Amino acid sequence: MSGFRPPGLPPAVPMPAGDLPKPRPGPAPLPPPVQPGRVATRAERWTLVIGGLTALFFAIWLFSAILTPFVLAGCIAYFLDPPTTRLARIGVPRSIAAFLLVLGLTATALLAMLLLYPLLVAQIGVLVVRMPAYVTGIGQAVRQALEAAQNAFGPEVVDSQLRDLVIGQAGQVVTFLGTAVARLIGGGVALFNVFTLLVVTPIVGFYLLRDWQRVMTRIDSWLPRKSAQTLRQLAFDTDRVLSAWLRGQLLCCAILAAFYAAGLSAVGLELGLTVGLMAGLLSFIPYVGSMTGFVTAVVLAMAQFGTWNEVGLVVAVFVIGQIVEGYVIYPRLLGDRVELHAVWVIFALFAGGVAFGFLGVLLAVPMAAAIGVVARYWLRRYLESPLYLDPPRTGSG
């Protein structure tokens, strides 16, 4: 059979020995098997995990006074890494892309501060000057409401002593709210140190953003080989949840702050800009921002206007804002991608604030996202394990 040639093919031409084709290289030989060494015990693995977490929390506690600019810089690098990577793919050097993006973000923050801070300081002056009138206005509005309740339910339910007590307490509440808002705005610069914001954070953010990919690659190389794939998947899930929630929530806060500030100013509320911005920014904490802004705006409207028609306009602004948030902004920007429950986020923010102050608030959501991803992973492991799948016992035994 070796001399068989299909019909129609030309006869074979002998090839000189020197022109013989070289044999194609075969697959590379397998490396010699690695001799199995000592396998890490379960106690060693748990010691590594617990020791690493203990060292991390101890470092956060020890250096909490100086970590804020570095955590802010890390947030900047995390948010700006996707656009920096896109610019690098089209040919822009990563160092130049990182510098331009950090510079643009810093310039935008400075411009917003230069434009908004004088307006907020001016509203502090309005609040201080108008405080006596606000106390009188809220007292009149409460008196009218209590008189209407007394006429409706009789003096047995709402007597004069209760009415005087409520009016006095309402005036104290207005004074407290006004003083708190003034201190919040006036002490904002003390909370965020100017030198830290303008110098340290942008510089650290630039270097982190420039080297972000190399840092991630280096951390990936340190993962234990046995669990590397699982840890990568957990990190990917955490990044997906965290980026979806944070980016969507920040856009939500910006839109709501602009809407509430414009709407409250349009209805004539003197402190509408301050209250609107506060309500929008505090919307980062689910339900807390909208409720705080609503109560503050209604109290200030009662103090300023003294009639329920204008108060109704303020209520309408917040009702429209909640409808837009619930049916337009939230489904489009967040939707089903977010796997962080509102109660879990509120608990994490307050727990982080109590433990580490503003630094804890910055770290709360990333830690909540990571804990949530790990908890879901272990829940899946449990539902696939014999602990869950073993059939129930039958019989008397």
C-alpha cells in the first residue's frame, strides 16, 4: 500500500537529501513532577487569615488620624481607573492620562467649592439674622394648628398648658436646627483640612492611579495558589457590587441635590439651597437624607411663611423628588445590579462612623460589599454541602 498513488497525481519527484524537510517540533516536554512538600494545615490557614485581618484592623485603628487623605486618594484611583484604562488603550500614556483626570477632578472640586461655599456662608448670615423671626413664625404656625385641634377635639384633649408647652418646644427645636446647620456649614473646612484636600490627596491619588494595574497584579501574585481562583472570583464580585452601588449612588446624590436645591429655592425657601444640597448629599445614606431634608425644609417653611400653602409647596418638592428617585433615577442607575440592602448599608455607615469617624464612613461601604459577597459565597457553599442536603432522619431512631 505504500506505493499506491491516487489517479491524476503527478509522479513523485525525489528530493535531495539536503533539502529534506525538518521535522516539526512536537509539544514541549512536560516539566518534571514537583515533589510534594509539606501541606499547609487548616490551623495555619486560619492563623494566616485571622492574623492578617487583625493586623489590618489594628493598622486602621493606629493610623486612623492620618489615613483619611490616603483612603480618599484610593477612592479617586478606584473611580478613575476605568477611564484611565480606556485612554491608555487608545494610545495615551497612562501617566499622562492619570495626571489629566486627577487634575480635572481637582479643578472641578475647587470650582464647586469656590462657587458654592460663598453662597452657603451667605445663607448662614440669613439664618442668624432671621432666627428670631423663624422662632416666632413656627410658634404661630403651631399655635394655629393646636387651636384647630382644640376646636375639633375639645379642650379636654388639647388644653392651654399643652399648647404652650408644644409652642415652646417647637421654638427650641428651630433654634437647635438653625445652630446645627450653621455649625455644619461653618465647620466644613475644619472637617476636611484644606492642605489635605488640595495637596496630599491629589498627589497620592495620581500615583495610585498611575500604578493601579501594577498594584493589582502584584497583589494577585501574592494570593495563595490553592485559593487564588476563589479569591479572584470574590474580588471580582465585590468590585462589581461596589462599583455599581457607589457610582450609581453618587450620580443619584448629585441629581437629587441639584433638584432639591433648585426646587426649594424656586418655591421661595430662604435656606432652600443649603437644605436641598444637604438632602441630596445625605441621600448617600438610604432614606436618611430625604427624611432629614424633608423635616428640616418643612420646619423652616413653617417658620418663614407661617401659612400652610407654602408649606404644601415644599412638601410637593420632596414628593416629586421621591417619585423621580424611586421610578426614574434608581431603576436606571442602580436597578438589579446592586446587592446591598439598604438596612445593611445604613448599619455599616453608622458603625463605621462610630468606630473611626469620617474614615469609617469612607471604609463602610467597601467593607459592607466585601462582607456581603463573602457571606453569599459561604451561603452557597452551605446549600451545596451535606450539612444542608442530608435527608432528614426517619423512624424512631
